[in-house]
Amino acid sequence: MDGQVKVRGFRIEPGEVEAVLAGHPLVRTAAVTAYGEGEGRRLAAYLVPADQGVGVPPVSELREFAGVRLPAFMVPSVFVELAALPLTVNGKLDRVALPDPEGARAALGVFVAPSGTTEELLAGLWAQLLGVDRVGATDNFFELGGHSLLATQVISRIRDVFGADVPVATMFDRPTVRDLADAVEGAARGLAVPPVRAVGRDQVLPLSFAQQRLWFLDHLEPGSTEYNLPLPIRLDGDLDVAALGAALDAVVARHEVLRTRLSDGIDGVAYQVIEPPSGIPMPVVDVSGDADPLRAAEQLIARDMEAPFDLATGPLIRAALVRLAAGEHILALAMHHVVFDEWSGRILRRELTSLYEAFSAGQPDPLFPLPAQYADFAVWQREWLSGEVLDGQLDYWRGKLDALPVLELPTDRPRPQTRSSEGGATRFTVPAETADALRALSRASGATMFMTLLAAFGVVLGRYCGADDVVVGTPVANRNRAETEDLIGFFVNTLVLRTDLSGDPTFGELLDRVRKTALDAYAHQDVPFEQLVDALVAERDRSRTPLFQVFFNYALEDAQDGAGLLGQGDGHPRDEVRVKDGDTAPRNTLFDLTLRFGDAGEGALSGEIEYSTALFDPATAERLARSLSTVLDAVAEDAGQRVADVSLVSGGELEALVRGWSGPEVVLPGVGGVHELIAGRAEVSPDAVAVVADGVVLTYGGLMACASFGSSFAEFGGGG
């Protein structure tokens, strides 16, 4: 009786479970204990492998092994592999010393990062309910420790977050995040979406809506390189050049879109022409003799990016292999955006790695056949997004984007009559401590990190522009059909999001607004951006991009999409050849400002602000990055503070600014005094106020305050 534990109303003898698990041929010994409280109480199994080199079996196998020998309530929820069980001085199992399974991720193999907002939100919900650090897109709910009671809670949370009714049975039929996300999105749309099917190639193949827009822009500015996409891939190790060339040819043969050109057709109606596979030239350029080989490679890639593609004649992909030194190369790929997007880059790297490994080892093509091609998607899109479906979704956007304001950014120079694509960039890092706090805030708010970062960016833009209606664009992968997940092509769509800062909300309240806006937008993401522009923009302004001028993206990296291995097939004697993204791309920008976030490793976030050099100086972008970092620090510490009270300038910056101020100190009664000063109602001498950078700095009572231009002056009616 002393050894028994009670889990969800059942009394369990851990020794019985231990004996069953220890009976598996790959398990030497096992210990089982209970953890958690109330309805969340579960069993945890600690396993020592029979062979440390092999390890314990996968969780799915362990659950199946235990499930045929034990009742369901006795099958552990969490399995933890240990090198040895902790023992007391008397040689008995020390259950107190067993590690806490809370937060431990079950051994489910490679972590696959959630893709898209629905998957991210579902993964966050599961992590909260299951008590694990992170949940991957392909993780199984029940293998992570879920049970029917928790499944019911998941369904309830889905109803609250997405406004979608999903039967509990769906949790059992679709137990992974990715599969469940499909069901949730379908329920949220309330639409019966037909599958993408292969069509005959004996018919005219239309352009997708996205391709049609780029085709139009190419005719508007012939020879433009604005939509040239570089993909430099670093290859470190002993390289089999012939196998690499064959692998690249196989990728191009596999994906029709990489062999496609856009014919102008008849009466200006363009269509796709798919050329037969013929191999892609890959000249080898040796810069190993240069004083700075990497710099020479960068210049080569930059020159290649300045060479336009001819959409009508093709090809729309180019390749060159740059040799930096023995065992160091860069595969310099360039594509036109009309056949490629960011997701496509992950597919290409993954498939190139698999094919190279096979070919360099003398093995055949290992990739499975594709169920459809990009041209099939274009036909499907044209057929499905028409009539009532298109009209209904366009009506939503017409209402959402009614009276859309222009975000007047405080530029360093007057805006040119024609937008320039020349850009620069500044990078910054959000430390792990702040990033972890933001992740916790996101989970607690039922939001994603994308939403939290967007809300913070909205605070900064609102202050800089003196606006409480902030408009940004953001990308969506637009691959919400299983048939498109493994296709290279131009699928990405752009959504227009408005952040409502009115009424001086707390940051938590603002985040809730952003969450609702984003979820609504994702439920109507099928409308191509090109259709929105045609429907909502009556007259084009060539000095600005239509609908928005600021772009935001948070790219969650997938562990499978990082450094892969080339050239290491079974028994293959070569050194490892590692493939990874290069950092040699030239800088073109499509918008006035673009903010990108990504994972920097070890919990930190990497940030990049890309800006139009026709409008902004580098110092302005650097100041914007500092302001954003300061806001992120502040809201990570306290999401309950009012947005207007969040400072854009850190204490250290303020102190440095005040030290350089030679005017007399003005003592004002708190923030109200600042408002009096801005409104012109305070009696102060002109030299008592120093205007520095983007704000008014003043001291009072040993404290410092900064009121930025824009929002404060607009709110309180102050003059210049």
C-alpha cells in the first residue's frame, strides 16, 4: 500500500509497470513514479537502455509495448531515458532523486518546428496543458502524455482561441499538431475546399495570381532585378562536384516550376510554359587565389543578382559553384521570385542534401514522387477562388481595410517620386532572458511570439509616426493544402494587419487585439494580395508600395532546415560536407522598412531592420532597433503597463543624453508636468528643454522622462 500511487482515480502499483517495461529487450531496468496534482497527475517512466549506444525504443513503440500488457490508465504518459537510475547509499532506488519530468520533452525524435499561426497556437496550447517545454508539428498528443481528459480541454481551448467547433474524436483521429491544424483551419473557414489535383499538360496552364502580379510588374519595369532571389549555400568538406551537379539537375527535373517560363500569350494574357528536363549549367569559379576569397565570392554573387531574368524565354534559375579553398565552396543559386519563395528554399536544401548523399554513394534517387506540381496549384487556385468564395473573402477585407491610413514614417530625406529598391540593414539581438519572458507571455495570453513581437513593433511605430492605427504587411506561407507542402514555387501570400493603439490600452490588452486581428486575417488568407490591390487601390502611387509600406516577419527555424549533411552515405569514405545558408546576398528592399525576427540559438532572438537607403540613414535604423529592444525589455517585465507609459529610450541612453544637456534643470510635477510643457501651458525658459533624437528629454526630481514626438504632440496639441 505504501508503494501505490493514485492517478485519475485509479490505484496503481508502480512495480507492476516497471516489470512490464523492463521486459522490453532494449530496456535494462525501469523506474515508475507519479507526478502532478489532481486531474493532471500522470505516470512517468525512467528507463535505462540495455545498450547505451542504441538507447531506448521510440515512445510510440514503448506505449504500444506497454499497452498490450497493461490497462490504459497504467501506461506512462512520459518516458525519460537515463544512463543509470539514482541509488541510495544502501543500493536501493532513490525515487526522490529522479529528475522532475515536468518540462522534459518526450523522446520523439527530431523536433519539427510548427509552421504557421494555427500550428504555433496549437503547439502552445499543448505545451501548457502537457507541461512540456516545446511541442513540434509532428509530435503525437498522446505520446507526449495526453489523455482523453486533456483532449477535452484542448477542444475547449480551440473553441475559445479560434472560434471553431472541432469534435473531441478529431483529437484521436488527428493526434499531431499538423494534422489537427488542418481540421481547425477547415472548421474556422467553414468551407469545403477541394483538393489540388494533377491536370493534363495538353491545356493552357494559367499563371497563379501571385505570378500574374510579378509578370505585370516586370512589364511595367522591364529589366528590373527587384525580384531576383539569391540562395548562396556554403559547402564545407570534401565535395563531389559531379554528384552535386547531378543532384541539382534532379531537383530541377523534379519540380516543373524551375523549368517554367511565362509566355505573354494572346491579347496580353500570360500562361505557363513548362520546358522538358535538360540539366542546369553549373560553372565552377575558383577564387581561392584572391587575397580575400569570401569578398570575391560576394562580389560575384552581387553581380549575378544585377543580371535580370527574362520571364518569357527563361530559364528562371541560375547556378554557379564558387571555390573558396580546398574543402570550401559556395553553391550560388539565383531564382526569380515568380518561381520561388522562402519555403521553397527549405525544400531545395533538404532535397539537394538527400540527392547528393544518394548520388555520391552510387545510390538511386531516394525521393518520393510529387502528387502535384505548381501549375496544378495555379489551375486549382483559379477555379476555386472565384465567384461566391472570392466575393465573400473580398467583402471581409473591404470592411477590414476601409479608410486605411498611410503610415507617415519620419524619414531622413524627402520621398522620391519613384520608389527605390536600394536598401541597407542593421542587426540586433534580443537576449534569451527577455525572449523567454516574451514566450511565457505569449503562452499565457493564448498568442504566438509573432503576435507579441508585432504588438511591440506596433507600439514603436505608433510613437515614431504619431499614429494609433498602424498598418503593416506580413507574409503567410499559403501552403494550407497537404499537396503543396513539398512543392517549390511562388505560394507565399501577403496579409495586411492593422494594429489598434487607441484608448491607451495596456500591452496585454493590445496583444489581445493583435491576436484577434491576426486570427481573423488568417481565416481569410486565401485571397491573393494581388486581388486585394486590384479591389482596393483605385490609383497607384509609384513612390510607395500599395496598402502598406512596412513589413514584418517572424521566421521560426526548423531543426531539419538548418545545417544538413552532404556526402556521407553508408560506407562513403568522404569527409562530411555541410550545407548551410551563406551570408553573401546583396541587399534589395521591397518596402520602406522591414523588420525580421528569427531564432538565434540558446533561446535568444535575432533581429534585422532592413530599410530603404533613399529614405533612411543607418543611424535611424539603429535607433529604431534600440527603441524596439527597449520596448521588448519593458513589456517582458510588465505586460500590464499602459502603452503610453512604455519608454522608447533606455535609462542608460537617457542618462547619456541628459549629461550632454547644458540647460537648467526644470522641476515638474510628474508626467502631468510633462504634458503641460508639451501643450505649451508651462512657464519655462526656452533653454530648459533639449530636443534630442526622437524625443524631448527633461529631468525632474532626479528622475528622467522622454516624450517622443508624434503621439505626445498629437495627443496634447503641442506645436513644433
